[in-house]
Amino acid sequence: MSLSSQVITTYGEPVTVGAVSAKGFLSVINKSKSDAKTRLPVGVQQEERYRLITDAAAPALNDIVTYAGRRYEVMRVEQVRIFGEFSHTECILRRKGW
């Protein structure tokens, strides 16, 4: 187990990727100017993007991620390998179901 996997396993928050339980860290990448609780006009969505760093090995595009009771959709997935060994997975997410 790599050092990054140990950190994620020890300190990460519970997350569900598809149907798989894992651990990870979620952070906002580009916070929009509107408050998350503000109701926006019909057809306008919050534009925040989020980065998920997780020990889940196989998330796929359009998978649903559940983190702290909120749902996100996977827009991009990249597995990170260090010296050829799987380290962690980084995903770009957007909120699902405003």
C-alpha cells in the first residue's frame, strides 16, 4: 500500500462511487459567485466543479458519487500511478440533482 493510499484510508471521509464504498477527499475547484442555497432561475445551474481524491480504483465517467449525503456526477477520471503502482484516483465532479 502506497503512502497516499494510507493517508486516504486513515483520514479520508466515507464516499460511495457507483456501488462501491471507499474513502476520499472532496474539494471545490472553482467556486461560483452565487451561494449554494440561493435559488437560481429555471435553466441556470451552479457551476462549481469539485475534485475527488479517492482510493476507489475504478470509477467511470457519469458514475454517481455520494459524499456527505450529496450526489455528484463524474465528469473526468484519472488514475495516478507512482513508479508504476496504483496510488489513487482523481475525479472531477459536478453536483447532481439540484
